Amino acid sequence: MHMADALISPAVGGTMLATTAGVAAYSIKKLQNELDEKKIPLMGVMGAFVFAAQMINFSIPGTGSSGHLGGGMLLAILLGPYAGFLTMASILLIQALFFGDGGLLAYGCNVFNLGFYTCFIAYPFIYKWITRKGVTSNRIFAGSMASALVALQLGAFSVVLETLLSGKTELPFEKFVLLMQPIHLAIGIVEGLVTAAIITFVWRARPDILEKAANEEAFGNISMKKVLTALSIAVVVVGGLFSWFASANPDGLEWSIEKTAGTAELEAPDGIHETLSEIQSKTALLPDYDFKASENEKTAGQAENAWPAVNAGTSVSGIVGGALTLALAVFTGWVIMLIKRKKIKTTA
């Protein structure tokens, strides 16, 4: 659900950016109570892992569409809602700036749609409720499935509302919503399965991580070595190798737009849309998760349409993007730690 700038108006984009900034500020304030030096590396590695995982689109049989992991539930369950939301914000910022994935005007919408519903709705009211009597493999599965399905349905519906409020007549509400909701229901099933598998692995390796995150407590003396090592290896393997096997089909949002409007790419108006597009074209060092190419090279690459798409540019994008996301998430964590320490000194 990485919305492009052409899907929203400046008013909607600005409003959602302000809303997301408010949620981020609230998260920073709350996180000062629970953040410690053990959680910061996990924020970075989880951010890198979700970045890499989002590169892998899986085909949805019988539709000609594809989906990819959102990762918001993973972040919320392992990091808690506040660190999870800030980590998702880091992932989407790196994607928009350096890979041209998701618009800069739509950044607030994307963070809200992928981060808010997972961290502040589905996690506390569904996942935690299902696991309230104790964590078991069955409850992890049920909680992951239910929360992922609800979060994706809410996020998909928000996309429809944001385009409606932006006055996108090419995307009439009724038709657009009847395409968006079912396709993201299918994507949500896969999201739930993957989330359950990863959470179960962490639970068996370090159950205290889930307990501390659920209680919004500092990680303290928890040993993170096994989990961090496994996730770091997964980032390299998923981003550098498995990304070759991503489906070439349009994702759920693009597919729904094309079925509704007859084209997957709506025309963006001039003004702020054009200005932000120019900025993004300059900052996107690896556009569309590949090396920059001439028009002839792009045409030749599209003509081949080989699968798996063995591509050095994709591998470099997965690893570099993961590293950038890790660095930004860790930097965010350390800034919060500095604020926390300064407050403690001031109080003392």
C-alpha cells in the first residue's frame, strides 16, 4: 500500500503528514519510559528485515495481482507499539527517498496506513487480547492472523478514503473499495502466516522479548545475540537473493487502480506534485530497487521479463536499503535515548 503522490491532494497529504508527525511525537514521548540500549539494535535489525521482506511480492492466484509483507504487526509485537511505529516510519522514509517507492507527499498517508493501524489498533485490541491469558503457539497463530487481516483491511480502506477526499474521480469509491478490500484480504492471510512463523521462532528462542514488548518495559539483561544474528542473516538472504523471485504482477494497490481507472499510474497535477517528483528523482539513487538505467536499457529489460529476475541491482538495493534502514532506526533510537538522559539529568 505504498501510495504515489498522484493519488492524493496536497490538503490530504499535508493533513496526514501532520497527523503522522503527531503520532510519532507521542511515540517518542512514550518510548522514553521503556527504551534501553538492548531495544535499539532490535529496532534497527527489524527495520532492515521488514525493508527486505517488502521487496518480495508474492502472486495471488487467479487475479494477476501480487502482494508483499507489510511488517507492521511484526514490528509491534517484537518492539511494542511506539518503537514499532517509529521503525515503520524509518522504513518508508528510506524507501521513498532512495528507491522512489511511495511518494513524498503521500509519506504521511503511507506511514499511517501501514503503521498506525497495526501498532495502535490491531496490536493492542486484537493480538494482545487473544494472547492475554499467556503466549502459546496456537494463540500466536490466531493473534497474528486476526490482527494482520484487520490491520490490512483498515489500511486498504484508508487508501480508498484518502483518494476519495482528494477528489480522484478516476477512482470512484464503490468500485475502488470493492477491489481493494478483497485483494488485501488475500494479502492479509499471507501476512498473518508469515508473522505467526517469525513470532513463533522468536518466542521459542527468547520468550522474554515478547513479554517485555507487551508490557512496554525495557529489555534489561535479555540476551539478544541469537535473535539479532538470525534476523541479520535473513536480511542479507532475503534482500540479496530471495528478492530475485518477486512476482512481476502489480501489487494489490496498483492492480485495484488499473481495474478501476484503466491505468495503474494516474497523472499527477503540476505544482507541489511536480516539485516533489523532481526532488525524489534526484534522491532516488536506486529507483525501483535497481541501478539507474537509460530508456533503452529499461525497454530491453522489460522485454526480457525473465523469472527469476537475477539482477545485481536488486541485490544491492536489498542490502543497501536494509543497511540504511538499520542506520536510521538505530539513529532514531539513540536520539530518544539522549533525550531521555538529558531529562533525567535535568530532573536530578
